[in-house]
Amino acid sequence: MKERDVLLNELAQGLRPMSEGIEWFDGLGQEEQSEVLLFLRHHCVQARAVTEDAPESIRRAGLRLTHTPAVLISRGRIDEQLGKVAGLAPLDERRKAFRLLIAVLAIADGRRRERFCSGGCSHRWHRLSVA
């Protein structure tokens, strides 16, 4: 797993504080930020995010219901809406999108762990720990 992938999974699993994630994200160029958002969107879909995850994800991300990423994720098919969230361009919206996608991944992957991985699995990201 790439260092980036480990960091994002550690954020989603609560092994690192979101403030550290935001600082890291802000240090990336715009193209790299877009790549990270698309990566997160892909992993949210792979973790089987569902529309019902939206309200809790918005709450965990600390967003207002009127923030653009929150509005987007609350409308329509989750996979399509996650793509729209990942595609947001203004920097302040990308930061919100980052927080939201981490929260969606945390919820969806947490559910996947409980349902499918509780007896053990081969997912390397389920065996992370911060030293």
C-alpha cells in the first residue's frame, strides 16, 4: 500500500486526527488533491457506501447541511453524488469534500468490517496501527 493510502485509511479509522489529514491535504497541489478525492470516492463505493450514510457522514465531517458537499451527497444515487463531491474545484469546497469522503469511508468500511471481516480478512488496511 502506498503511504497516501495508509494515511487515508488511518484517518478513516480514527487512528490519526483529522487536523493532520487536513494539513497534509492542504500541502498537496490541486491536481494531487483531485486525485486524492477520486481515490476516496472509489474506496467509498468499494466499501459499499449507501445513501443512508449521508446524514451521519455530514455530521462526522462537521459540515452544515447547506455546504455544497453535504447538499450533493444528500441527493440522488450515492455513487453518482460521491463523484460530484470528488469533482468540486474551489479549494474550500475540496477541503469540505475531503472531510466528507473520509467520513463516508469511515462509516461504510466500518460496516463492512462488522459484516464481512469480523472473523478476520485479508484487507491490509484493516490491520493498521499508528506507532
